[in-house]
Amino acid sequence: MSPQSKIFDCRRCGYCCQGETTVSLDVDDLERMAAYLRLPVEEVKKRYLRVNNGVVQMQTVAGHCIFYDSGCTIHEGKPWRCRQWPLHPSMAADPANFETIRNSCPGIKGEVGYEEFRRVLTEVLPLVTPEGKPGRG
């Protein structure tokens, strides 16, 4: 059993895909997404993304990410922040943030309290690079 599976098991419910905002993308995200979609980066930007003051994000449609349709339609090509969620450093740093996210994400195991979640999360986070991206661990 991986340390992550002690505290989180993604249910692919799509709750994290809902809302009027989405995650910001970096160059690696754009390239991975374009490769997955088998489209040039510029075409992906034109069809699916929005760029505002140099910040690139996925478009939203009807209150959810453009790639959400009863699940992530680009799961293998999704951005690193989506891959990481909800195992984010802010969860270990702030008990209130933990409770907020825990109440909205059914994948966080209900029997796990903040201290246990924090302890296990610190085992998982070394797999994240100093830039905050998933490592190749």
C-alpha cells in the first residue's frame, strides 16, 4: 500500500473539476495535453484554453472544466496540478484548509484526521520537486 492510498483514493467524482476557474498550465502541461490530444499547441490553445495576461488556463463550460464530461476526458494528458490534487502542501500547513477540502472531496479517507493526513502527506510530498511539480520518484 502506498503512503498516498492511506489518506486518499480518487473516486473520479469530478467535484474538483467544477467551478468557474481552473488551474494554470505551464509549458510541460501544454505539451503533454497537445500530445495527448494529437494537436499542435496553438490549436489546443485556440479550442480549449484561455490566456489572460500571460496566464494559460483551461476554459470552463457550464460551470466546469472544458475537459470534464462525467469524468476527465484527458486524464492521461491532464495538467500536473490536477494530477497532484488534493495532495497539496497547503493541506499540511493549514488545518482549516484541510477541513474545507476534506468536506468537498470524497476521496480523502474520512477516518483520517488532520495530524495523520499531515504526517502521511509529508511522506508523499518529497515526490514533488522544489518547483512544486510532481517528481519522477
